Amino acid sequence: MQIDISRFDNCRLLVVGDLMIDEYVWGEVDRISPEAPVQVVSVKNEDYTLGGSGNVVNNLVALGAQVFVLGVTGTGRDSKLLLNKLNDLGVDIQGVIQERSRPTTKKTRIIADHQQVLRIDRETQQKVSVSTFRSLTTLAEKIIPEVDLVLISDYGKGVISRSLIADLVKIAKNNNKLTIADPKGRAFEKYSGVSLLTPNSKEASLASGVEITDGKNITAAGKILIEKSGIERLLITCGKDGMVLFEPGCEPFKISTKAREVYDVSGAGDTVLAVLGLGMAAGLQLKEAITLANTAAGLVVGKVGTATVSKMELLQALQQTSADIASKYKSLDEISQLCRKLRKNRKRIVMTNGCFDLLHAGHIRLFSASKQLGDALIVAIDDDDSVKSLKGPGRPVIGAPERVRILSALDSVDYVVVFATNELNCVIGAIQPDVLTKGSDYKSAEVLGRKIVENYGGRIELIPITEDISAAQIINSIKNKC
């Protein structure tokens, strides 16, 4: 996946949820207590981090986002510690309310030899007071117009209620902002109206009443939750088995994860929520943002504790997860250099271009026939904005990264390059194909770039098309059947 990480710096997100302090006590175990049959942990170090919705904040700040926080703490020492942590991150804490009768949630994890041996929780699950609820709503009305997207992190500690969700959704929709929620509990109806809900498979199983053990069961659970909860979209995270996206009227979209050594899954859901929201705020399409979040989650489970992902780690991981297409996908500069080498070695270059959104049999025949005309076939595809401009709203159905991946899997395709609107002439100039191919539904004079190709001695070849088939027909057929 190609993504400009610098775009994260311009994103503004509101995180609403249960703020916590995570205390980590690190030590070693070398004996059993004489007082009881328990391990004795010799403490070597202690540290504190933001937990709960605070870990979502941590993840966002680590990737450069500007963050606003809406939540509740107590008034004691732990509250002061939590607020200092937020201040140190440079986030906007005008939305944090201190409730005198409420404890600040604190979770103490005791870790020895990279293994968590005990957790101690100090918390309440009581709903916030009426006055605190009213203050939260008032603050939401002030902050939401100033941000790009709203993230809701529910840990079941009394801040996120059905009433608050309803208010947040209403305010967000009035301001054309998306809401993404990470749920807690069995009653997903509580999240009615949110743009996207991100439960893990265990939460989805409990809420749907379907035991999730394989792909078939997760599909059944997802459909039940979409139908009865009132949410717009559902993303079920499945740990080592990846993620599955459910949208009304569409087949489930599955994404696998790269196998990694897992040390600690605590906080992985926070990372998914943060990176998914940040990706969408940065302009990625939903499926691209999901791929990004899946990659980030794979990184944090390889760390101990509620860890975050840095920009550099995420970039390196994206390059690794794209290794299978790296040999075929090329930037414009890379393809230009490559073509110079091919011409030097007297190789015949063939190029074809198009959107190739929803690959079908006609496309496959085009590529196969094109490859037979030379030694190397380069497929240039329109980027997502270009496809939308050419094909209209709702297109592309498949984002550019996935189209690149699909094309790269074809033996007939040697290289793939992505271009933006009005860049086709630049691509042709960089590649200088000996043959530029299109389907016979075009006339030679209609082929964009024809004059450029013919001016340097190349030619246009129209590949015979015998089937009356197009991506638009397939899409319309699917819509008509739904």
C-alpha cells in the first residue's frame, strides 16, 4: 500500500471514552513465597501509561494526529497523573471532566520475564452523573465541528451510555462527520447510528448469539449484528485470522494478517480504532484504512503492554506486507528507469491502460493478447480519484492498492504503474511502449496517447473483443439482484 504518512499531521480527531491509567510493575521471579503457594516478584521497574481510550489517544499522537479528548476522571492523585500524561502529549483536554465522587480507573499489571502474572483493577462501572452527562454533550457540540472524525472507545466504565452515543451520532451527522466505535458488552443496539463498529470476534459472538469458530459462522454473526443493531457497517477483528468487514447488501470483505509472534494482545483494539480512524481522516477509502489498521495491529501484539506504533514502523511494515507485489508495482520514476534497461537489452515493451475495476474475462484476454505482442507487458491503472471522475459516484468498487495486487497476481502482467487524472501522457512518455493496446471497442483515433506513441515510432494495436461485457454491467447486475 502506498500512503503519504505526512498527511496524518493535518488530521484532527476526537476520542470519546473511558480514560484509564495503566500501571506496569516489571520484575523477576526466582522463588515461591513461603507464606502461600504463589510466585514472588522482585520489582525492578515501574511505569505508567494512558490506558482505555487514553491508549487510542496515545496511538494517534504517535502517528502525528491532532487529538481532542472527551471523558471523565476522578479528582485524586491518579486523575492528576492522567491529566499530566495527556498534557505531555499535547492533546486538547478541554473535554475532560473531573467528577469528585468517581475514582479514576487504574489497572496495575505485574509482569515477570515478559509474562503478565497478575492484574489489579481499581474502577467503577457506574454511569456518570446527570450533570456530567450534560457537560459531555455540551462539550461534544463545541468540539465535533472542529474535528475530522469521532472515535468512541467504550470500556464499560460508565462514560459511554446509549444516550451519549445517540447525542454523539446526532451531532456528528449534523456536521457530516463519521463516528467509529469500539464496543463493550452484548447490547450492540446501544451503538445504533454509528458509521462503523469494530468488535473483536469474542464480542461479536456474544452479541450475536452465534459461536464463531470458522468463516461460515462469522458471516452469520455479522449479518445478524448488521440487521439488529442499527449500525451502518461492522468490522470484526479476528486476531491472527485478520478482519472481516460487513456492509449492507455486500459480500463480506476479508483481510488476512501476517503471522507474528504474539506477546500481548492488550491494546490491540485501541490501535485498530486509532489507525482505522486516522486512515479515513487522512482520505483513505474504508478498505484501505482497514488494511492499514490490520498492519498496525500486527505490530502492537508483538510488544509487551499497551504499546503504540510509530510512523517508521508502520511504513516498514507496509513495505513488508506489500513484498508480494513489490517486484511488479513500480513508481513512475522506477518504471522509466526499468524501460530504459529493457530497450537497451532490445526487449519489446507493450503497454495497456485503464481502470480495471472489477476484473473480468475481457480484461484477462486483453492482457494475454497484449503480452503476446512483446517481451514485457506494463499495465497502467487510473488511481481512485481518476476512476471516480471517469465512472462516477460509487466507483471504484476496488481501491487502487487492491487492483494493483490483483493485477500483479496475473502471469501475463509484468509490471503495474498507477497514474492520476491527466497523467497518462507522462506515463506513456516515461515508458515509450513499442505497442500501446486497447480493446477493439475503441477506434484507433480515439486512443489517448496515440499521437505520442506514433511520433516516436510505436504503434496502436486494438485487441479483438468478442464478449459484450463490462465492469459497469457487472456492478449494475449485482445492484439489480440485491
